[in-house]
Amino acid sequence: MSGVSDMRVGDGTTAVRAGLPDPVKYEPTLPGPVFAAHFHLPGEPTGPYTYGRDTNPTWTHLERAIGELEAPGEPVETVAFASGMAAISAVLFSQLKAGDTVVMPTDGYQALPLAHERLRSYGIEVRTAPTGGDAQLAALAGARLLWIETPSNPGLDVCDVRRLAAAAHDAGALVAVDNTLATPLGQRPLELGADFSVASDTKGMTGHGDILLGHVTCRDARLAEEVRLWRKVVGAIPGPMEAWLAHRSLATLHLRIDRQCANALALAQALGERPEVTGLRYPGLPTDPSYPCASRQMRRYGGVVSFVLPDRGHAERFLAALRLVDDATSFGGVRSSAERRGRWGGDAVPEGFIRLSAGAEDPDDLVADVLRALDSAATA
């Protein structure tokens, strides 16, 4: 392969070259998407591509690329999915059976409680604890799987992955880390001891707000095969066009993430000067309670900032006054977005809680727009 898995190079070089096939004269650098339900298959089905629900060359290139980002220079296996929740579900339901126990965060992704309900209906015990303070440590006894989300969404708490992973393994549990907010350029869960690195690639990995995708990466080939089998059974496969667009998008990952992280820090610093802003959280802010832990395990702090405005009306006036920030429910895109998370009713946050995802706009323009919107919301 002409990728960079066997070279020691920087993040930008890895992102640009990851997963590319060997060069072939007159062929494109990144082959186009392969649309196929079936493949020519005479004789015994021993080749790499047999049926479109099982394998696809476009997935192969993307999965190799993600693997090179997740663990540069190391042998890992990645399985791509149709969405982040498909990837999450694949780990949970491929690893847990009736009588098992899973430990999950109380403050994680909003759809996790739906997974809790399904797990419990299958006779699986679900224990929960907050992300902050490594509180999940107290719930590990007898667990089969520990599920970590750090930084947490939307509260941006950070836990010590190394510490939790070591304790979980000592207790006989596997460890999965939802790394959606950080991306592999911000944090590499497998290096920190996790068995599964999981992400919704709908967010920062693809970064343009136009693809639903997810992935799971493992060092252990057996675990990867169990996850892959779950994908086959439930059919939660990515479309070839989405996989190709995602691979194309990875080439700018380092550029996007660096700008978004810088913008998020600039916004956090500006928000910290506003008297109406409380509960400000950004792991890269030295005054943030998660900063000591984040600075030990994260290489970049992410593009999301959260804060609280006085009440629901104040928050909605702020959002309405923004010109460069879309009112949208996702994050990680090149266009900044923000929302009042309380509108969904699933997060334990105040009515005025704002999750703001910094995009790739010019930092001065973005900060000015947010400050102007705050002024407008305060005087309305």
C-alpha cells in the first residue's frame, strides 16, 4: 500500500495519505466508489469481495485510512458503519449477553439511554456513573464492559482513560471509548489502553455535515471480527458513496481540526470575560477543571465549547442573533453551529445551556459574531 502505516510521519501527512492504494498508471489516487451488490465469484468464495453486505473495496480503503489515524504504524482493524449509533450498538450487542454487566456514563451521548433500555430488556445489567472524577471506577466489579465517553457530550467532562482502562482490565472487563468529540488527532484511545475506539464519523472526522457514518477500531482481530459479524447480521453497512466521501474528507482532517480547536479556545477565552456566562467548559482552557487530565492524554482539545446563559429566553435570543453560527444539533463541522441542548429534553442541563461547535471561520469574525449576539441577547 502507498499509505503511511509503516512510516513515522506527522498527523497532516498521515491524514493526506492514509488508506491510499498503490499507485497504478492512469488510475486516480483515490479510486471512486464501487457500487456493487454482488461480485463475479466463480468457484469457492475465498476472495476478499463476495457480497455487498459483507465487503466493498471502498470500505476497505476508508477502514485502512481510519486505522492509520487511530494507531499509526500499528496493526489494527477498523469496521465502518452506517452511523455512529450503529458503531456503538455493534460493540454493545456483539460483546454483551444476558447476565452480563456494562458500566456506562450518566452524562454521555443523548441516545445512550435508548441503548440502556434495550440492554436491560435483554437481561443485561446497566450501571451508570458520571464521567468526571473517574466515577465509573466504583462500578466496575463484575462488569463485562466499560463504556467511556471523554470528553463527554455535551458537558465536556474528561476522565483518565489510562486509569480506568487499567482498572477495568484488572476487573476482567473490556473497555470501549467513544472518541467522537476528540477524533484520533485529539486522542488515541487504543494507545491509552482501550480495546475499542468508537466514533460517529458524522461529526469531526468527515466535518462537512453531509454524511452519516461511524467506525470501530480494535487491536484484537477477534474483537474486530465479532463487531464485523454484527454489522453483517444487522446490515448496518455504510453506502459506498458515503464511504468514499468520508475518505476524501480525511485529507483535510488536520487542517480542519487545528482551526476548529484554535477557534474553540478563542471563543472560550472570550466567553470567560462575559458576566452573563456561567458554567463555561472547554478542556483546553487552563482554568477548566478537566484541563489537568485532558492535558495528559489529549493532543488537541476539540472544537466544542459549552456554557450556560441565564435562562431559556436569553439563550434563544442569543442563538437567533448569531450570523456565522448555525442553529443545528450536530458538531464538528467546518461551519460553526450551536444549540440550546435543553430543547431535546434528554440531557441533564439547565434551560440556558449552550453547546457551541467552532467551525473553520476566521477566528476574529467568529468571536465578534458571538460577542455581538451576546450583546443583542442581553439588551432585548
